[in-house]
Amino acid sequence: MWAAALAGSLAAGVAIATSELIAGLIPGAPSLVIAMGSVAIALQPPGAKDVMTSLFGTNDKAALNVLVIAAVIVIAAGAGVAAGRRFRAGAVLFVLFGVVAALAAVAQPLVAPVPAVATAAVAVGAGLVSLHLLLGLAPRAPLPAAPAAAVAALPTEPEWNPAWESPEWTRRRFLIASATTLGGVVVAGSLGRLLLDTQHPEGVVSTTKLPAALMPVAALTADEVLQAPGLTPLVIANDQFYRIDTALEVPQVDISSWSLQVKGMVDHPLTFSYDDLLAMPLYEQYVTIACVSNPVGGDLVGNTLWTGVRLKDILAKAGVGQGATQIVGRSVDGFTVGFPTSWATAPEREPLIAVGMNRLPLPANHGFPARLIVPGLYGYVSATKWLSSIELTTREAVDGYWVPLGWAKDGPILTQSRIDFPTSGQQLTSGSIQIDGVAWAPDRGVSGVEVSLDDGAWQSATIGRPISNATWVQWLLTWTATTGRHSIEVRATDDTGVVQTSQVTDPAPDGAHGHHRIFVNVS
Ligand SMILES: Nc1nc2c(c(=O)[nH]1)N[C@H]1C(S)=C(S)[C@@H](COP(=O)(O)O)O[C@H]1N2
Ligand SMILES: [Mo]
């Protein structure tokens, strides 16, 4: 029984490794593991939203892969046991699983049906062949041995009966075969995934040099950029910028066939190629974007220089129809956002169809070739990466990806502040200590940051001059630390005079409220 279960799990391993290898070797062939992981993300029940959102960090995506593989291997152990009794019963389970995997792959917007079905079929085939071979070698419940007397009495050698084979040897041979299979599975599977990952680079994939912006931003000045130990840089480098999305493998957009459609309730539906966009006037703007799932004190927020076409210019060309109250952004991978048309057209902010980040083409993991950047809104309702269309519709007609999963339909970024230095629990020596951090309230702007030590009176921190209302600010406060355990708490006030609320809440459904507070030990 244990042997049949092991044979089943190993055979599933062979199937998975085969599919990963095919996916790595043949462009267009999907990884079935990734397909099933993506379906798991999409099918998450609304109640699971907190758990699952935490899966979207880059490390947690690795965890999701492991989870999928583990689930398949456990189910396959059962199929192995079934096959040990009647091969056909186990085989049916394998085929059923192949069908599920193929359906998961076909459901991916970027996967064509033929390679999906073919990959699943070959993988299941390889799994079944290994299952058959391994079960053939598996030790069985011992048959009654031939009675020694009977053997001696026979005049000629009896025909070889496998039941006489030493059980030791049978078992050892099975274990050797299993270990060899396992080795092969690990090598082939890792090689496949390695090749697949090289097909999906996360960094800059374009060699295009962005045309100069029509109105380049001025260089940052010393009163804008603060420097202190542990302080987050005012402008985050591209490879340091937080990344959040539902894509288990970064979509690679082929620029020659990519286009951006502007459609729906517009006077003139339009299509733009990448070159069309680059030929339009390009604008630069520092904008701080944030993730709604960022907890108090978290780092899913960043400020950088975006280059792009003004969304307003595109809307003016297309002509926004009467009653078009919502702008829906769609990604090549099927992800969607929606925000009010009035938010985008208001004179106080300048949403962009961004093509550049820190004057380089967007890195693949930040949405190459183009993405939306809408000042003041959380990414999940606005910042569509790998943008494929912009649709004008009504607020009622469409809900973006995260709305049915329990997140708020409206996603203005809440006023927040964070302590970068010292860090929670840090051991410090008494004397003068520079406390520092960042504070943001896009696109109302930050007017002040205050710090309370040990629940004492709020003291004003020094803040960098805001680049604009759409960006965060850095802040500093010098503290003469005395021995003992201390609490440090921070709050920001936005430019409309509203002070950040103190009560800490979970991120769901509309962003984490509350003050960041840490404790340190001074000796
Ligand atoms: N296509 C696509 N775009 C997306 C997402 C996504 O899952 N898919 N996630 C959004 C969310 S929730 C956030 S917070 C921002 C993050 O952008 P970044 O990864 O460049 O920081 O992208 C947004 N754009
Ligand atoms: Mo997000």
C-alpha cells in the first residue's frame, strides 16, 4: 500500500516535471503548475481575501507553486493506491487530473488552447507510463512461498515464480527505482522552471530609448531630498520598487503585435501602437502609488518618476460619451480596474498612461509596455500594468478584478505615515537618535508629520518639501533617548488639514487605517 502510494506520487512528479520541461523548452506551452495556481488565486472566496492578498508578494508566489505541487502529489498518492488495486481506476484519476490542469491552462488569457491540451496530454502520458513501471516493481503482499519439500521433490527446475524472489531485494529494487525517478523529477522540473523563468524576465526587456519628455521635471533640490540612516529614498529605484500583481509569471508583451484600444462610450474608438504612444507628447511626473493591502508600517508603497502620455489627451482624442461615468483598464492578462471618469478628468490631477519609470522603459514586472498611473488611487482600482484597453462605461456596468472579492469599489489612498528608523524592537544606545520615515496622502499632499514618544505630546517632525501633492515626503525628528523601553508613534496631516486616524485596522476592504507605532530598547 505504501509502495503504491509512493508510486502514485512519483508518477505525478514525473507528470509535473514533464509539463514544466515542455513549458521551459517550447515557448507558448504553459506551465500547468502556474495555470492551477492562477486559477486558485482567481477562485479565492471573498473571505480568504486577506490570506490570499499576502500571497501576491514575489516570495509568496513561490509558496503558491509549492502548495499546488504538494496538493497534486497528495492526491496522486491516492490515485497510486487505487491503481495498485486496479490499474485502470488509478489511470482514470490521472486523466481526470490532466483534464483539470488543461482546463486551468486554457482559462489563462495568455495561453492558447492547443499547446495547453497538448502539454497536459503528454504530461499525463508520462505520468501513466511511470505509474505502470513503478507499480510493476512495487513489492506486493507476500504470496505463499513454494513449499520447500515440493521443490525438492520436483524432478526438474520449476518455472521461476516471482513470489520466491527475496522480499528484501524486491523492496530494495523498488526503492532504487523510486529514488532514481525522484532525482529525474527534481532535475527535469527545476530545469524546466529555470528555462521558463528566463523566458519571463522581470526587469527591463526593451532596448527602446524613450523620447525626451515635452516638459522634463526639474532636478530635485536639497530641501526636497532628506538623508538619514535607514531612511527610505525619496525616489525608489526601479529594481527596488514594490511589486504586486496576480501574475504568477510576468506577462511578456510582444511590442510588434501589442496595441492599446480606447473603446466603449466614446465618439471615436481608437487604437494606439507603442510607437503611436511614444510619438505623442510625453510628460513626466513623480507619483507615489500604494497597495490597498499594505498594512500599517508596511512597504507596499513607493514613489518614482513616471513618464507617459496624459490620459486626458487620449480621452480628448476619443471624445468621452455622455454618461460615461467609469474608466475601465484591462490588462493583457485579463486583470481589470475601474475608477470614476470624474477622478481622471478633474483639473487637479494628471493621470498618465505611463511608458517609463525613472526615464527607462517600464520593466516587465511593472507593466511594460504601458500602464495606468492615476494619482491618489490605490493600485487595485487604477494602476493597470500590461495595459491593453481603456473602456469608457458606467460605474454600474463593470466591477474591477478585486471588487467582487470584497475590496471597496472606490479606492482613494488613505493618509499614512511610517517609521523607517529605528526599526521595531531595535536595541539602541542612549543619546541623540535621528528618528525618520516617510508619510503620504496622494493626491491631497502631506502638510505635516508629528511624533509622539511614550504617548507624550505630539512633536512636529521636519519634513522634506513635497515634490507635489501626488508624492510622499520624508521626515526626521531628533530624539535624546534615555535608557529603557520606549514607544514611538507617528501621524501625518494631509493638505486639507485632516489628521490621520489613530485606530489601526486591517487593510480590507479599503486600506489600513491607523498610526504606525514601534517599541525600542535603549541601553
Ligand atoms: N495587470 C495587472 N495590473 C496591476 C495589478 C495586477 O494584478 N495585474 N495589480 C495592481 C495593484 S493591486 C497594485 S498595488 C499595483 C502595483 O504596481 P507595481 O507592481 O508596479 O508596484 O499594480 C496594479 N496593477
Ligand atoms: Mo495593490
